[in-house]
Amino acid sequence: MYWGLRAQNHRGHQSHGFLTCDKDEFYSYKSLDLVPKLKTTEIQNWFERLPGNIGISNVRYTTSGKCDDQSIVQGTQPMMAEADGIKLAVSFNGNIVNTQQLLKEVSQHFPSFAFSCDSDLVCNKLLLELKGGKDLAAAVKATMLALDGAFSVIGIIGDGTFFAFKDPHGIKPLCAGHSPDGKILVFSSETVSLDINGFERDFELEPGELVLATKDGFKRHQLIENPKKAFCAFEFAYFARPDSRFNGKYVYEIREEFGRNIVKEFPEISKDADIVLSVPETGDDPAMGVHEASGLRWERASRRHRYVTERAFILLDNERYSTIDRKVNILSSKVAGQRVIVTEDSVVRGDTTKIVIEKLRKSGAKKVYMFVTFPRIIGPCFYGIDMSTYGQLIGSTHSDEEIAKIIGADAVCYQSVDSLVKATGCSRDELCLACVTGKYPTPLAQKFADKMKKKFLEGYKEKSRIYEDAEESQGVQW
């Protein structure tokens, strides 16, 4: 668990937690920040602190609830709940849209329930279904049908039942694997946590599927028939590690194809450039693709300070500029007088890109062209990426040309949606592209997005994330 979580620390920097089950008892350890280094002298203490042969773990990246330290501590997973002799713990990845509806239901049955974040609700909703007398499959199915949003869940019941399930659209990744001797069964968001342990991947969970890990291997149950797949396309461009595998391909191979695609789509700009630079590290693989397709030298003159580990994407606005400025180093002598193509995974707020371009201009770059692998983001995400208001999205109200002017680029060249889809190896109707198309796979998310967009264009100032701000979620009709 420890090494698997270290391998996936990119999925959450704010907090981490471990939970094990031994003889009907749960034991947990939670803390803020990155998963710590494990000192050899402390290993025995960890074994004593977390006994048992079943465990789950989580790294958190807040997409619901408050972001102060106290709230992050309260929302650190895995979550535990208990009622009528049933003990349950879950590790959850995703985001729930209909939190207010669920909060009302859960609070009616558990009056002492203290809400901190949506993972709390998922745990207690599932416990509520189990408490009502349903078996695990029926309880999970009822929970799936009650939730609007994205959820990949791994859980433990106090009797030793170890299980995992995915939402009916399969928005977030979740795979299953085993150790070479077959004695250890594992669920993981990404394959890198299997690799680091020398384990083998068996399969990716299907949307709407429940899987149990038993002494006889995995037992699979398709609870929602004929689900409409909507795997998060942003995993391919930004969120997943490049050495993870989705749909039979390594992510880095897909990102290299993204770079080749943009050269094909913008041949004249490619011909006007002298060198290729990347915004490290998610821009590195597309830079290789641009280099291969254009013949331009990939000049490794943009470097990331390895131990500045904060991710600008999930920082507060007032922290973002200074972190980005310190995080990316430009080797001035290599770009002075050059016409530069810069590969970037996405432009969300425009902050990171603007700062990098400013640094390039100060270094003497003659021209700066942005090659962006993810299409222009026009709508918020409801499913676990914290770009959750129209106001924070530079692409929601500005054209490509306007964005180029705002961030200081000579041109911003986005990969097309069709090219992105083709490179992933998926079909268009198997991906969630809501943030670039405005078409959401779940009904309440679509309703909130449409209503808030109308209000935003009429001048409404968003107070917080749409699914937390939306008055309708509080029972008030707009």
C-alpha cells in the first residue's frame, strides 16, 4: 500500500491516509501533505500501527468542501462509518454533484453525521443501504443509482469483505491486479502502483461494475447493464502519470501523438519556429511528438525544480504565481533570439502559461507559439478536477486569439477534439469531454452547468464551485 500510494502521489498532494482491517477492527493513520519517506527504523512501528492483511489508502486533492487545514484533515481518507454492528471503510476518487440531496437523506438516518466532504457521504450512503438489510451487491447498486457524479471506490467491511466499484459511466480510472504468486490482490487508480510493487495488471473495472477480492480471486458483478462510458479525457492530457496504461496504451505514447497531431493541424506555425520547448513535465511527451513531426530541435531549456513539489493547478490564487515562478527555470541563452514552440498540456486559468511566456520574453525569445494538447476548456468539471466555475476558465469567455493576447503568446494552437479522441484509441462516445463540449454525462451536472452558464453570462459572480454554489442544490429554484 505504501509504495503504491507513493507511486500515485501526483493524484493528491494535500493529505494522505492508510487504513487496515484486522479481526473486525479498523486501524488508520492520516496526515497532511505528501506521503512521507519511510525510514527503515520505523517499519516495525508502522506494522504495529496498521495490523491486518487487508488495507486501503488514499491521497487527497480537494474538489469539495473547504481547503483550510482543519477541513482537509477532516476530509482525509480513507473514511470510516459504523452502524448496527456493521463497520465500513472506503477510499474514494471522484466528485459527487448531488451532495445536498444525499446530506439530507444521510442526516435523517444518522442524526450525528458530521459532513466534511463527499467521500463522507459515499461511505455513509453505502452503510445506510447495508444497514437496511441489503447484501453488498444490492447496496452498491442502490448507491450507484443514488449518486450523480464520478466515483471509483475501494472498500472494506469489518467482516473482511474487500471490494471495489465504479460509477455507471466509468469516469475515473480503477484497475485490478495481483502479485506474481497470486497471494495478493490489489485495486488501484493507475497501473504505476502495480509496477512499483512488481505486480501484474488483470483488468480495468467496467463502468457500473462491482468486483470482490476473495481467496479464490476476483469475482466480477456487472450491476448496471449497458452503461454509457465516459472516461475522463483529462487523464490522458494531464492527470495520469505518463508511465501508466489506459486502453492498452502507455499515457506517454498518447501524449507524443498529441504533439504530432498539433503539427499536422498547424503546419505554417510549425514552419515558422526554430525550436521546441516544453512546460515540464506533462509538456515533455508532446514536445517529443512535435520534434518528430516537424524536425525541429527539442531544446531542453525549460527545467522543473524537482523539489518544488507544489502543483500550481491546485493552489490558491494568491499562492500560484510565486510557485510557478520558482518551479520552472528557463535557460535564457538557449532561447534568446529564437522563435519558440512551447508545448503545454492545457490552459485552464492561463496563469501558468502567462508566467512561462513572460520568462521566455525576458530571456529574449523572438516569438512564442503555444501548442496545447487539450482542447480549449469552456466549461467547469463536476467530476474531480478542481476547475469548477466559469469565471476561472479563461476559455469560457475568450477566443483562441483573445487568449493569446491575454497570456502574451503570438498564437495559441489547441489540438482538436477529434484528434485527441483518435490518439487515445477510444471512441468519442466512450470519453467524458464535458469541459470542452459542454455536454455532461450525468443529468444534474448538465442542469447545473446550463443554469450557471446563463447566470454567469448575465453577470452573476460565482461564490464557489458550481455544485456547492448552485442555489437549486439547496432546494431553492432559480
